[in-house]
Amino acid sequence: MARKEDLIVGLDIGTTKICAVVAEPTANGVDVIGIGTHASRGLRKGVVVDIDATVDSIKHAVEEAELMADCEISSVYAGIAGGHIEGFNSHGIVAVKDREVTENDVRRVIDAAKAVAIPMDREVIHVIPQEYIIDDQDGIREPLGMSGVRLEAKIHIVTAAVTSAQNIVKCANKAGLNVVDIVLEPLASAEAVLADDERDLGVCLIDIGGGTTDIAVFADGAIKHTCVLGLGGYHVTNDIAVGLRTPFEEAERIKKRFGAASARLLGSDDVITVPSVGGRRPREVSRKILCEIIEPRIDEILTLSRQELVKAGLEDKIPSGLALTGGCAALAGIGELAEEIFEAPVRIGQPWRVGGLQDVVKSPMYATGVGLVLYGQAQATGRGVSRFRIRDESIFRRVRQRMRDWFYGEFE
């Protein structure tokens, strides 16, 4: 296999599937040249609970992507999610030294804004500038070179449990991969499915994955709020397995093939064959019954997502409406149900900023994987630094130092 040094690989380590997306940088962006997916066997609600099973799933997904792309994968951008994720806004102020804003001034104001108390068991994974203010002039996105005497910065900070971030890195390393960076999954998905005009006007991205539902709200071109709910497609499948008394794998197949988010959308009362457990004979069940099992759980996920927006005071800050993505967004009728609950326009978000195998990845389930690739490309070219992140040192060095400090502190 050929080894191409300039390839960018996104590794979506999800609760129900591991997805590896391989892309090649081009003059116009990136071309997807390989995709690998494998059932995830070691995560629960986005958090690693079985390292060996997770490593095995990662290896299978990466091998499939390597075979399709005819290359050897050594480095990846990994996604992170889970109920341990927390995001909050912060604010910092500094004096401009030479009456003209320099890179050093920007660095100092970001340091001032992120100087907040964070527990020892948590780690900052993203520091994202929202806007800068120079002498009471707000709405500035790029302050370099501007004149002023006082510089303020509003930023969004995302933190994660140290151990969860460490376990993701450990799993990738055991699979023979070097993790270039860890990226919050809803931010990666936003890179793949949101347009710039949506970010400017105000939009809410809801990524309904296997074990979690990730929410990211953008307005004025910047991130305003992030959170992760511990519900997802796994819970829908589990409801089907229990309600129809069928094996979990069969419930997943039935959900993908016959499922719909609302029973009212069914044109006719079709009958489906449902395998039974314990060697019993298969049964025939109305498709409407299946959808009546699915609808309450999808309704719950969307209602909790709206409650999160209300709690954050952002319900009226999303004129562009919602973009639904993730595996569950492929369910028929979920857009209509979301429009009823949110009373806002809703669209299904699919990756669109890539070339190559664009028709293959044009599905909500690949949003995070493609977004990780786009994030990696933006970081490699330097275009993503100002909008997406400012960081001084590697998260992994800081994670190791935190764990070392904790260990020696316990046994001194």
C-alpha cells in the first residue's frame, strides 16, 4: 500500500459505529478517497467502556478505509462526545501595548478569557473566539492591525473529562494510530453541513448519533452554545427490541429499513416480518406499531433539545432554523416532527463541502467523519485557527501532566 504523507483522516468513534474517512487535499478543498465503517463494540453513550473491543472496531474500520484509498493510515483527527462534555462562555480584557493590536495582544486576551477555575478531573479541549471588542466597538472577528487601547475577547470554552479524552487517545494508539487532535463532534459536523450564511444569521445543529445527541448553536458567525444529551439512536433501537421482542441487531435493521419518526406519515398500514428471540417463529407486525414505538423516543430527544435551547436563552436566536444530522436524521419524517416541536424551519444536514466520493458520503451518518477531515484541512492550512480554535499546546501533553499531578498528589 502507498503511504501518502499529505492525506487527512477523520476517525468518528461513535457508540454504534466507527467510521474512518480518508481525504486528499486539493486546490479547491478536499477529495474523499476512502471510507471505512465497522460496528462499535466498546462504547456507551459516547464514552469508552471496553478498550480492547474499541481497538478491534477501530482496526477494522481503518483497514477498510486503507483498502479503498490504497494507502497506509498513521495519523487521524478523532472525535469526542459524551455526557461529560460541558461548554460555557467567558470574557477577557487586556490593554493594547502599542495602540495597535498584535498577535501577542490577541494571545494575551485569550489567556485572560480562559483563566477560569477548572476542576482537576476536567480538561479544556476547545477555546473558540466568538468576537473581539476594541474600545467598545464590538462585532470584530479579526482584530490584528486595528488601532485601540483596550482589547476584549468573548470566547467559548469546551471541557471534557480527562479520562475520557485519554481513553480515546489510548484506543487509537493501540490500533497503531497517532491522534493529531481531538475535536468535539458537533463542531466537526457543523464544518461539514452548515453554510456560512446560516452561521451568520443563527442556526442550531442537532447531531443525533448512536449514544448521544450533540447540540451546537451558531450566531453572528461564531459558536454560542454546545451541549451533549445522553440519548440517541441506540435508545430507539432498544425500544424496538423490547417492544417487538426481537434481537437488538434485527431491531436495528428494522429501524433503518421500515422506521419512521411519525406514524401519521404512513400512507398505508403495511405489515413487516419480525424475527423472534429464543428460536421462536417470526411474527408479522403492523408497520404502524413500529412507528408508534419510535415516535415517543424521537419526540423526547427533540423536546429535550428544545428545552436546552430555552435554558440557554437561545430559542429566538436561530432564524435559520435547525439542521438535523447524524444517523437518526435519516429516519423518514423526522424533519416534519422537528418542525412541529421547534416551530422553526428544519432541514436534514448532509456533507457537501467535499469532492471525490461525494455521492457516497452524502448521508447524515457521515457528517462527523467528513467534518473531522475538513477541520484537519483547515488546521493544516491555517484557515481554521481564528474561527475555530486558538491553542497553545497539545492536549495530550496537558492530559498527561494533569494525570501525573493527580497521581503524585494522591500518593505523596
